[in-house]
Amino acid sequence: MPIARDPRPVEQIGLGIFAKTAALSPVKTRLAASLGKAEAEQFYQLSVLAIEQLALALPKAIRPHWAIAEADGLDQPQWQKLPRFWTGDGDLGARLHQVYTKLRQSHGAAMLMGTDSPQLTPSLLEEAQKHLVQDPNAIVLGPCSDGGFYLFAGGVDIPQSCWTSVTYSESTTRQQLVGQLRQLDLEIHYLPEQQDVDVAADLVELRESLAAEASLLSAQKQLLDWLSRTATAP
């Protein structure tokens, strides 16, 4: 069933960056299975730092926030450079809905991402913003090479059932989400495909991607140095 369109132009986008506090929750568990817990946590912290620098480099029209998985993680020192809030309870679909709705209410349009793609650039997020400015009633989706998505942005209300009907962390996750959006009669703009990092084999591709980038943030350079020591071809 088509949803009601919002007649207002998109002037500001609230960005919610989903993150976990390593001291309170397991992080990068699939990566830890092969690299070990310490190395996986180090990669996670370097990725968080890269995403934080990305957020701080964005234009004022995109307002970044940490969307923290744990209510008692909000006071942790690493989250203090950006506004932050708790994602709320529930599975991933419920939390995506809660964060998207919260940002829509406070900013008009919402953008969601995680910390699994530390190679992302400010220009890529600005491209998503431009799509929404040009077409406020569309959805912008950043596809991952594993069948998921690294970014979601929109300026219209989306029912919770659209989020919770999707099975996440599957090769068909994006396909399922797109199917739900099509039922709402929403047009979708796609960003360039990117990778996210789930397992050790993904680190080699990430290293090559960062090495090919002409202009890296300082935290991305730090991550590339770590990858050059850690990520080896199978």
C-alpha cells in the first residue's frame, strides 16, 4: 500500500550511526573466530574512529549521531564527540525503525549506517543527501557486495513492519528490504556498491580499497597501516 508523501523539502538529515560499546557487548564475533578477540576488537575500534572522522567532516546539512546499542554505554568516553542516543530495545529491525523514526521526527529526513564500512567517504554521504534534496519522497540505498546494505536514507515515514519483516545478515537482506519498499510504492536511488567487513577475508579487499583511495582521512590511514600488517591474502 502506498504511503503518504511528505510535501516538505529536505533541508536537514539526521544521521544515525549504529555502534556497539566493546566493553559492554561482543563486537565483530565472526572476525574474532579467525583473528582472535583482541585483533577483532582493535579492528572495530579503528573502524569506529574512521567513521567518527567521516561524521565530523560532513556538511552541516547532515547532522551525525551515535546510535548506541546499550543504554548504559552512552556515558562511555569514546562516544562523547557526537550527539548520542540509545537505539532502544528489540531486534535489529525494531531498532532500525526506532532510530529512523526518531531522526525523522527531529530532522525531517534520516540516514542510517553502521561501522562495518570504514572506507566510506564524505562525498558518498553527500551524494545520498543530494538524492533526497532532489527527490524528498524517494529512498536512497547503499548496497553491500554481500547482499546487505551499508546506508539507508529517506524523508518519508516507513512502517515498522517494513523493517521487521526482513531477515538481516543474509545474502537476501537487501532484496527483502527492497521488496518491502516496493510495496509502499517508493522509488529507490542506489549509491555505488561497497563492501562491509564480517570475516577475515574481507580485510584484504578493504586494504586494497583504502590503498586505492587518493585522499584518506587520518583514521583511515591508521586503519590501512594496521591492515598492511594484519590482512594477508589467503
